[in-house]
Amino acid sequence: MESYTLHPSAAVFLWFAAVLAVQYLAYPGLLLISACLLLIPGVARPWFAFTRRARWLLLSLWLILAYHTPGEAYADIAWAPTYEGMAEANVHALRLIVMLGCLSCLFSRLGREGLLAGLAGLLLPASRLGFDGERLVVRLSLVLERLQQAQEKGAWRKVLSAGGEMHDGPNVLSLQTQAWLRRDSLLVLVSTLALLGVMAW
């Protein structure tokens, strides 16, 4: 029996739906998704790496929410964050961590080329409206390639001074595609209904 491989565009759509759904989930749903992600082979290690790289972003997010949410100050200390703020900061930080886990799962399933192929497939209908999806995919390819290479100190300043253009990438970008099956359509439909259900809960 031939094994079924999820279409890259369907995988990217499922990831996008999962990221949106995470914004509406509380601790039980977030912990359930985290447990499911940890059961997928090849997800835990990059997930930990993504979270480690985002540690300062997580800390900044936590401090902003903890100190700027009105409520009762912790232990009645004037300079301390509020109980309500810490509760809000904790759940939002966990949501971001789960989003990184979903991203880790997407990368582990598709890889760089699969991710680009999936994104190109999703943006294909937008090209009929005048949106240059191919240009976006090429730019994303260059960014992902540069992230995999060790950059010299201050390299980001050179990119900004060049107006965001990167001229040291490949001249041709080749992406492999596969046929869209009915099962892909079914998964997209189910994920859409699940997302709408979570948003309406």
C-alpha cells in the first residue's frame, strides 16, 4: 500500500491554522498540543533550540504584560507586577512557546525546500490578483539560507544599507511539487472547521 505524504501547501495551511488556534487556547489546550508535539519524532530538539533563541523575546513579552496589566500588585509591593499581569504573561509566553513548537514540527516535516514549495503553492492564487508571490518566496529562500550560515559581526547593517536586498544568493530557485489529493482537501477542511470551532468557543 502506497504511503500518503501530506502536500506541502496543506502542511503550511495546517501550521497557519494551528498558530491561529493557539491564540484562543488556555492551559489545558496548550498543554495538550505540547504533549502531542513532543510525541512527533524530530521535533523536541529544534523546538528547544527555537525557544532558547527566543528567550529574550519571551522575557520581554513577560515583563511587558506582567507590569502593564492593571490589577493587584504582587505581595502588595508597589514596584512588583500584578497578579493579573503575571497570569496574562504566563499564558501568552506559553502560547509563543507552543507556536515555536508548531514551527519546529513544520520544519521537521517539510524542510527548507518543502516549506518554500508549500508557501509558493498557497500564494499561487494571489498572483492572479497582481501579488508577486514568487518574489516573496525567493526573498524568504535567501533569508533562510543566510540564517543557516555563520554571519560576520554587523552583517545586518550591510543588508539594511543595501535597502534589504541580498545579492549573494542563488540565481535560480527550483522547487519540487507534488499532486494535490482529496485527502489534502479533507485535512484543510477539517483544520478550518476546527479553527472556527476554537474561535467560537
